[in-house]
Amino acid sequence: MHHPFLNTNIFYLRRLEKEDLESNYFQWLNDQNITKWMRHGIFPNSYESMKNFYDSQAMSKTDVVFAIVLKEQDRHIGNIGLHSINYVFRSAEIGIIIGETDCWGKGYAAAAISLLSEHCFSRLNMNRLAAGAVDKNIGSIRAFEKAGFSREGISRQAYFCEGQYHDCVNLSLLHSEWLGKDHGSI
């Protein structure tokens, strides 16, 4: 394991490291299949933009991005981030990407969302976590719902892809809701 921060039996979360910028992560953001329902992939990824992103998030007080790493192979399969952290309102937004397509549909996203949510509520004293996904991104919506998030609204025609506008589903999880759920073993 390489600098784990939050652990499960199957994977761990750690801060992104500079070495990650030159791994498969770089190509995930260029892969039109992976980024189809994301804001990434609209323009080609570059090392300079990734380095600028890394540098900015490494020093940020309102954003943190974690690598999702499978323990068995010590394999970086995706990222999960906590964004727009507001310490006054005790809220933040969660974003996730599973970049290794052979890891899609295996429950890693829901488990990572659950793990990060637990940390937010039990250690960071957050009250509200929010997320969003394009309505066609069924896998992402399911992962958030499996982690306890509820749909709370629609941002109409907020995303453009393949010549069409798509709605975005807004989801959230409150601390009080998280307390009332069985979290099982992650």
C-alpha cells in the first residue's frame, strides 16, 4: 500500500500524487467513453493542465482529491473528490470517476462514496453532502443512491453531449440521514 488514508477490505483512498499524473489517469480524461457524461474530455488533456490542477488542489482548503486504489494489485482505478467545502455551512460536494472500465459495475464507486461520506460526517463535522450526475449516467446515480444519497431535484438541460441537452440529477445526503442508516462493512 502506498500512503493509505481511508481503508476498506478491498481498496483504500489516498491523496493524489505527482506520479499519478503520468499513469492511466492522464488518459482517462482523454477517453471519450469514460468522460462522456462529465465536464472533462471536452478538450484534450495535457500534462500542463493536470499539473496545474494537482498544484491547485494540493494547496486547497476547499478541495481534496483522493485516488481510489485496489489493495490486491495496488492499482489506481479512479478518483473521488470533496469539492466546494464550506466550513461555515458544513457542506461539500462529492465527485467521482472510475477510470478503469473493467472496474465499472463492481460497486467500487458506491463503496468509495460511502467511505468518504463516513469521513465527512464523523471526522469533518459536515452536515450536507451534494452530488450531481447527468440523467443518462445511470451508473453514477445508482452509486450515489446505494451510498444513501437522495434525489432532490433536476437541473434542466444543464449538460450538452452528442448534439443534445440533458438534464442533471441533483442528489444529497444529510448527516441526520446518514446517522439513521445501516452502513454495513465497506
